[in-house]
Amino acid sequence: MHIYLPIAEMPANVLLFLGMGSAVGFLSGLFGVGGGFLLTPLLIFSGIPTPVAVGTAAAQIVASSVSGAIAQWQRNNVDIKMGLVLLAGGVAGSVIGVQMVRILRLAGQFDLFVALAYVTFLGVIGTLMLIEAVGAIQRARTQQQPLLQRGSGQHNWVHRLPLKMRFHRSKLYISAIPPLAIGAFVGFLGAIIGAGGGFIMVPAMIYLLRMPTNIVIGTSLFQIVFVAGLTTVMQAAENYSVDVVLALLLIVSGVIGAQYGAAAGARLKGEQLRLLLAALVLLVCVRIGWDLVATPDDLYSITTSFGGAP
Amino acid sequence: MTVLRALSATGALWLALAGGAWPLPSDAAAQTLARGHEDSRRIVQRSPKGAPAGARAAPQPLPRETVEADVSSRAIAITSAFTGTEIVVFGSVINSRQPSAEAGYYDVIVVLEGVPEPVVARRKSNVAGLWVNTDAFDFESAPSYYAIASTRPIEEIAEEEFLEAHAIGLDYVRLSPAARSVIRTEPAEIKNFKEAVVRRRQRDGLYLKADYAVIFIGKSLFRASIALPAHVPVGPLTARVYLFREGEVLSTFQQRVRLEREGIELWIYWFAMRHPALYGLFTVMIAVIAGLLASAAFRRKAAA
């Protein structure tokens, strides 16, 4: 069964994209990530032009994050104040990121930059999470204290910065600068690589801000809803690259998947979740990295100005 | 074509002169004159590639051959169910002197071409172990789609100069390099980039070539069916039909094919292009509503 995509200008296999949307939605609900870092590469591999994949994935992230965020909200796992601080940074980063996309595309280095960004961040974060999660699981087995328990004496450089704010839900009293910077960086990267950036924000909140894992997931989803929404509008306005028909297929399947994912996540332990997410992140990293180093079968490639974009 | 038209005009002049010189100029006589003139031209310019057996016509008082053609659908609607289509270009040789469909007396070339659009070709090279785009070449225009069908390989039908002048064949697709790219690129390199555009488009199924795809069904009737892939860029197409005999073009025909979005596809496209920000907001709204609906539905399910 096929349906023609008006912006991508190609027919799409309905079942394929419904399956893709529900799988990514499930993982999104499970891990509290938007799922864009999985969805965008999957869309590109299945033949969707890169700009459309990046623009449309943002719309799907909104949907799966809304439903994921609400599921987390019901468990009281969202730190609104922290989310708003992250969001302020995210909006600024996203605006700069969309401009950066245009510059990189003109230079012909967009695809390279996207691939390098994915490999670098997925590789570093995946490895760190893997090491930490394996360690945590081993400690849990030997009945030791987990590493992430925060004591009054545990202060790093993050806690010495000015502009301190109290985040009640996260039980933190820290400077607003690190969350702002994390939000800005994630927003910037998210606009460029077509991902909400949860896969960067979640570890940053856990390891840098020392937020409790359960609060991190809800708060990250809360922030992603708004940043991805803004990114969708900007991609549509500046790059004409959002396909609403493709988005609809991914959204409908994604929101359902996200609900099952969130339910499954509630039954898994934090360190198990982190181990699974780490494995997934590394898998995507290796797949994208392979294309960078493997000799292409044709050294030449061609691009056209996209859609009705001038 | 221009040469041919000029010659026909000369023929008409001859006719007028003949009419004046002789008291009873019949139509047949006039045609003999015109015919004879054309034949002599053909002898002078006879193609070295040779003609199919039985192609040598005795100089008879016969009217000139012309081609009339059309396409199976002049307007193709792109709806949500569009999965590619097939365009049949059919036509007929008026005053055909071909004894049978198999005689191979005439050659026909059919070209179906999309709109010209700017294209950037890039080449990768290995930089510190990574494959990176290092060279780029801009084309002002390249056809978004190009399909050619013929009764036999086009190199056997016509001279290179003719094919090049009329952009017939994948070797002669009209690719206009941008001046800014030409001044900083070696001629040999330009050739590489041009070949790359055709090769990539061929691989994507947007540039097609089919020798022997134009088939004569009778003495004068021919047809060719050309595949239009589902991902063909939306825009008008032009079908060109060339009728050849012994390397000489006898007649040509041209027909436009409209390829347009229709119904909901047109509406969405129009919305996305005219009101992009509103369209973006609309998409986000759908996403938010879908997310909320799913949450509500699952909460009710969980509560029950």
C-alpha cells in the first residue's frame, strides 16, 4: 500500500513508515528521548531526501514527546522550572542551528557535518553510558552504594557558578548557567541533525547536573516538545522541508508506540534502561560511521535546490 | 530542421517558377520536381552509416512524409495514489512508403524531457580516512527527467552533430554549466562532472534510454511506451518525435505533457509553499493533538 508524499515528491510504503514510527515511538517512550537520532537516519536510509527527513522527524518528535511527557507528568516526573531554563537555552540554540544548516548546505558539507556530529556524540555518549551502566549493574549485584547518590559534600565545578536557582523537584540548588548552556547546545545540534537532542541532554542532566534519573526523562521530554515544535515551524518556513503526510504516518504510529514504551520503561530499572540506550546509541553510531570511511561506489553525487525553495 | 525548411521553401519557389514556365503544371509534376530536388540532396549527403535493406526508393512522384504523434495522456494527475505511470507516445507517418512494419524503412526517435533545473555535482575524495565532498560544479540547468526511445541505437540513426544540436541521447542531454564553475575547472573535469550528472540520474531512474523501444505496428503506425517513475519531479514534460530516413530527419513533432498535483496533494503543496510558517504550525498542531489523544486514550484504558 502506497501513498504519495507531496513534499518529498515520492510514494511511500504506508506499512513500512507506520512500523518505523511505532518502533521509534516505543523507544522514545522507553528512554525519554525524542527518538529523532534513530528516526532521521532510518528515514534517510529508506530513500527520503535528507532535508525532508530532518524536517519531518522534528514533527514526529513533537508528537511522541507530547505523549511521552504527559505519561511522565502523570508520574510527577517533570521538573517544570528546570525544563523552562533548558528551553530558554534551547530556543536560542535552535535559531542559530537552522541558520547554520543553510550555510552548510550551500558549502556542500551538510551531510558530512551531520554524519560527523552523529558519530562523535553518539560514540562518546554511548561509550560513557555503557561503562557507567555496566558499573552500576555490577555494583547493584554486589549490593554496593550506587555512584549517583548525591551527598552534601559532593560539589563539582558546576556548583560553583553564579546565578544559583533552586530546583525543588530535582532537589538541586545550582547555577542556571549549565542548564542554559546544555539547552542551547542541544537546541543548536538538534536543528542541524534533526533530533530533539534527548540523547545528549539525558546524560548531561544525569552526569553534569546530577539530576535524579526518573526526573531527567520527564524534564527532557517536556523541553523537547517545545524545541522540536519550534524547529518544525522553522524548517517549514525556511527550508520548505516538512512533509505533513509523512509526518502524519509517523505521528499516528509514534504516539501509540510511545505509550507502550513508557509503560515498559516503568517496569525496568534505571541502570538497565541506560545499558539498553547505550547499546542502541553505539549501534547507530557504528552504522553512520561506516558510511564515512567505506569507499563510496560513486565518488560523485548531485543535489538540486529542494522543492519550491528559492 | 531549418535546412529542411529552407529547402522546402526553395522547392515551393521552383514550383512557382515551373508554374510560370510550363503551361500545364499538374500537381504530380510539381511534386516530382520537389521530390527530385530532395532526392538529389539526399544523394549528396547520404549517411555513411547505411540504411536498412529495401530503403532505396525509386524517384517517384510521391508526397513528402510527415509525422503526426500524440501522447496517451496529456495531463497526468499526481494524486495521493500516484505510484508512477507509463506514457505511450504514438504516431503515424503520413504518406508512408514503408512496405511493412518490419521493413525498417524509417527510424523514429522519441524524447520525453522534464523542466530544466539547477543542479550541483560534487565529488568526494579521501581526507584523513574520511570521504568528504571536496570539489563541486554548478550547472545552471539540467533536465529534471529525460527519457529517450528509438527504433534502433541512435548512433546508427543520425549524425553526432544533429544529435548534439537537438539534445538527443544521454550523451547530449542539455547541461548548462554555470560560468562561475567553468572558469575554475579544467575541461576534462567538466566532462567528468557532466557524465556524473547523467550517471547519477540514470541510477535514480530519472534518465532513461531504450534502444529498439519505438515499434512500428503497421506501415505507418508506431508507438513507444516510456516509464515515468513515481519520484519524477513534478512539472511539465515535453515529448519530441523525430522521423528519420537514411540519417536525414524528415519531420518532427512536439507535444507538451502536463504533470500536476491534484486534489489534496495540490492543496498541501500550495499550503506548504505559500504559507510555510502557518503550514509548520499546522503540522505541529497535528502532532500535539495526536500526542494528547493518544495519552487520553491510554489513560482511559489504564484506568479501566
